[in-house]
Amino acid sequence: MRYLFGFLCVCALVGTLPQSASAQDAEEGTISEPNLEQPAAPSSEAAPEEPALQLKLDSAGVDVGPSPPRTADEYALDKMKIRVKRAKIGLGVSAASLAAGGVLVGVALPNLSCEEPAGSSNSCPIPGWSLPVFVMGVTLAAGGVLGLISTGILLGVRKRKLRRYQDALYRAPRRVDWNPARSQLVF
């Protein structure tokens, strides 16, 4: 338990180091030719959800044409889905902050308590690192709790808006509905 903080610091340092390093050629003026054996790097452009071309079958035969343009409702729906996804990411980050703060508090708390007999005049030595680690852990945990509360509320609101929007777009209108306030059918 004592070395956990050091291990976490080492893990943080390893995570911030560059992932690769390369040496420069002695001849800086030459241009290297691409290697044909290695495949080209995949493009960073995301693949579209719908194909760019669609096959259409009519009486004359098969025709290739562009897909229909997206509507404003589809764009709004995609935007709402992205906002829900970002709120979920925020919830995960807050939970990770709470967990890391709990670990730091758990590591530092046993070193802060001094179990000396009541009549003894000996002072209890407290390691110099335990109090700052405890404060840092409490701060992280408190920030994680506040983040969980705020992003949880935000996620609930965004998901409710998304569900209502999807219901408005895709739900067929009802002919008959039960009104619980009046206890009767509404047409």
C-alpha cells in the first residue's frame, strides 16, 4: 500500500511519454520513396453511415444514383445522440476521479492515524507524504462526486430530450388514448 502512490506516479509518467521515437537520416536532403510492401495508412475520415451510391431497380433495369439527402430531423437526431454520448463520457471521467480519490485516501489514511497509549508522551511520527496525499485524495473524490451528480443530471435531461424527439419523429399518432385525470377515453 505504501508504494501505490509511487506506482500511480510512474503510470502517469509512462502515459505522458511519446509512443514512438525515430532517428533522422544522415542525408537530410534526400526524399525517401514510399515502400510498396506496406499498405497505405487508413484515412482519419470516418466512414459514412449510408452508402454514397444506392442501387435502384426500376422497369428498365438497375440504375445507380446518389442516396437521398439527409433531412434536418436526421441532423438534429445525430446531434442529440452525440450530446448524450459526451454526457456519458463525462460521467465515466467523474467516476474515475472518484475512484482515484478513494484510492489515495485509502493509502494515506492508515498513515495519518496514531495509535499510541493514552499515558505515553512519545510523539507519533507521521510520514511527510501522507497529509498531502490525503488532501489530494479528498479533493479528487469530492470533485468526482460533484461531477457524478452534475453529469448524471445532464445525461438524464439529454436522454429524455432524445427520447421525446425520437417519439415525435417515429411514433404513429394514436387514435384512442386513456386520460387518467378524467378516467375516460380520449379520441
